Amino acid sequence: MKIDLQGRRALVTGSTAGIGHAIAAGLAAAGAEVVVNGRTEERVDAAVARVEEAAEAAGRVRGVAADVGTAEGCDALIEAVPDVDVLVNNTGIYKPAGVFEIPDSEWLRHFEVNVMSGVRLARHHVPRMVDRGWGRVIFISSESALQIPTEMVHYGMTKTAQLAISRGMAETVPGTGVTVNSVLPGPTLSEGLETMLEHTREEGQSLEEAGQAFIAAARPTSLLGRPSSPEEVANIVVYLASPQASATTGAAVRVDGGVLRAIP
């Protein structure tokens, strides 16, 4: 299968590192013009250079620094990039905390960043995609949406909300050429997990071995037996952004290494 996204513009929020960065590189490698987004100019500029080099996409990658965890940041990003063909709502935060110790401010902050960023951007872009007769919207959710982590209930709540929103949006625009889906990664060896493993791995233990030990302890139902790579998650997203995925909409696509013990 050859995925060709030439002539398409894609926006990936939170794409200066981790899964978002891998998605941006994958879309650029498929020929898309890609907009990288993060909160600071420095990180955005560095990420743009890395994506251009990795995807051999000089001149097809640009960056916009905007904090999409706020309404003002979403407005600024929309003003800078008013039209896209592919919208990947990847921005997300998480912070372990006991459910009865989480203050209102953290519940609201997680909802603003993880949920409302995607709502605000999709609210602008989806009607314009419908007018053009083609578009792809992808919410990066998590297996935590269905298997709520007790140490991060506020995070799991936002991931579940993304599933409801993406399904509802898909049902609102049937037969238009615009698809809306969500992707459910499992534990992924992105910047956050790598940092944690660096601090917790045993002496003489490689990062790969530490990752396997973490999965065995924290996600023993994993069939993969290791964390996924950001690129493995990105491959699913690039497919969903492609013309080949035209019959997939309203779906929650798992790339969790088999962590969830369920058939659908």
C-alpha cells in the first residue's frame, strides 16, 4: 500500500516530541505539508528541522507556537492556519495523583488541554472540510479511556471524553467525505516514559529491558510485552489520514499492544 498525501495540509498539535512528533514525520514522509505545533518557538523550530530532515521534506514543514490548552492559543493557531485537510488532536497532559486528592484546578486543566483543545480546533476545521468534500480528523486517545488508571482518573476521564466527542462528530457529518476517528495507544516509549524509566531502571539494565519490566509490572495483560514506539502509533494515524481509510469513521482504533482484554 502506497499512501500519498501530496497536496494535503496536516496539522498535528503537541508535535514537538513523542507520538505527535512521530505523526508529523510520518505525514510529511507521505507527502503532506505539515504544521508542527507546540507551546514555545524554540521547541517548535527544533522540531520542524528534525521533521524536515527525517522525512526529506524541506519546504513542506512549518511551525506555529501556540498553547492549544487555552481558548486564546486555539484562536491563534486557527488564525495562523485557517484551513487544513488533516487535523490530529494529539496534545495531552497527565499527572499521577490520588483521585480524592485532585483539586478542581487539575480536573479543569486536564479537561481544557486534553479535551477542549480538540473540540475548539475541530469546531472550526470540520465544517470547512465538509464544504470542501474531504477531510480527516483524528483524536489521540488512550487505552486509559477504557481501562481507567486509578492513579490518573482525571487523565482517563479526558481520554474517555475524546471517544465520545470523536464518535459524535463522525455521526454529525456522515457521507461528506470527512472522517473522524480516535486512536488508542497503550504505553508508548515517548519522552515522558523514557524519562521515568531512566530514573527507575536497575543498575546495568538497558532501556529496552526497563521498558519490558515496566510493562510486566504495570500492564501485565500486554500481548506485545514491551512499550510501543511512537512510530508504531504514528503508522496507524498516517493510515487513518489517507484516502485508503475512507471507509473508517466513527471508530476507536487500538494500537495498545493487546493491553485491553476485549475483542472489539
